[in-house]
Amino acid sequence: MTKKIIVAIDGFSSCGKSTMAKQLAHDVGYIYIDSGAMYRAVALHCMRQGWITNDDMDVESIESHIHTVQLKFVLNDTGYAEIYLNGENVESAIRSLEVSNGASRVSTLPAVRKELVRQQQQMGVEKGIVMDGRDIGTVVFPDAELKVFLTASPEIRAQRRMDELLQKGEQVSFKDVLANVKERDYRDQNRKVSPLRKAEDAVLIDNSLMTLREQQKVIMELFEQRVAAL
Ligand code: DC
């Protein structure tokens, strides 16, 4: 039987990490795990409880209740994993701009990161996973056999995000989405705990000018090299 590896894909928001990760997982029969969805689900929970508002965050309540937030991924009819928050499917509820902001804020809290990293490491014990996020190659799986750091220009990422939101019927302006992308980049790179950075041994891929097919080819080649090297 072929040995399985862990693939860690990190990078800025809206640069296509989940598209790359989902595609690869599908092509090689691995499980795809969207770690950002876990931070988003925690944020949604905190917003519903009133622990996160526009101008305030009740850190004490969040930190003391983080262990009561149950997250799990369940495969849907098309074979992709969807996230459940305390038994409720929140896969589409977590994709709004408001929840994006909440996730970016809640992900700065050490107790939240500690708990989610623990759960993520648990999901990888048998390998055979592709996980995307911000700290997967640096903190969650520092020994991952394949690490990718994906990037694209802020304008291109804002356009991609805007197309996604418009498709879902959310009315947004390019200016707001671009500002949101830049704000999240800043927070992701400057938070004290596990800031976004490229692991030394990660392969840097800028997909600003790549087609999906080109990207798919690049990641598949890297994957095959790493499996062959085992
Ligand atoms: O990838 P995303 O946009 O769904 O992530 C939502 C937020 O969660 C984003 O602001 C960064 C944060 N995040 C994180 O801090 N660590 C991860 N491993 C994944 C996401």
C-alpha cells in the first residue's frame, strides 16, 4: 500500500488555498480539512452569544467556553467535508464578510488557537489529509511532507472574493472587499500567536496569473515527488 503524507497549504486570505487543497484531496483520495472554517465556526458561535460585537470582544467568556464548542466535519453528498457547529451544519452561514472579520479577531486569542490546533493535529494522526490555513506548515504540522505557501496580489484576491460574495447574493463593493482583504492580511501577519509566515521548507507559489489547470498540475507534481521520496 502506498504510504500517506500530510499536505499543508498556507497563505493569505482568498488566494485560492481551499480550491487547491480540495482539488488535490479529490485527485489523490485524501481528506480535505479547511482549518479556516473552524475559526469561522468559533466566531459565528461567539457572535451569536454576543461575545463578539462590532466594537468589542469578551475575551474572558470566549476563553472560558472554547472547550464547549464542538466542531466536526461531515462528508456531504458530493464527497466534500462540511463543518458542523454543535451539531448544526454551518457551512454556508460562516462564509459572510461579517463572520470573516469575527474569525480574524477570534483567531488572535491563544486559548482558541491552542484548542483548534489540538483538534487539527488529532485529525492528522493517520495522515492522508490536505489541510489549508495560516499556521499549518509552521505550527500544526511542522513535519508535513509537503508544505505550500500560496500567494496572489491583494487586488486579484479581492476580485475573487467579491465574485464569490456576489454569487451568493451579498451586495458588496470592490473597495470594501479590498480593504477587508488588506485588513485581514495585516492581522494575520501581525498577531502575536502563530502569525502567518512561510515555513522555511514550504514551496512558494504565486497563482496571480495561473489558471486552475496550471495550479492543479503544479501541486500534483509536488505531491508525486514527495510520495516518491518516502
Ligand atoms: O481561510 P479563512 O479566510 O477561511 O480563515 C478565516 C480566518 O481564520 C482568517 O482571518 C485567518 C484565521 N485562520 C487562522 O488564524 N489560522 C488558520 N489555520 C486558519 C484560519
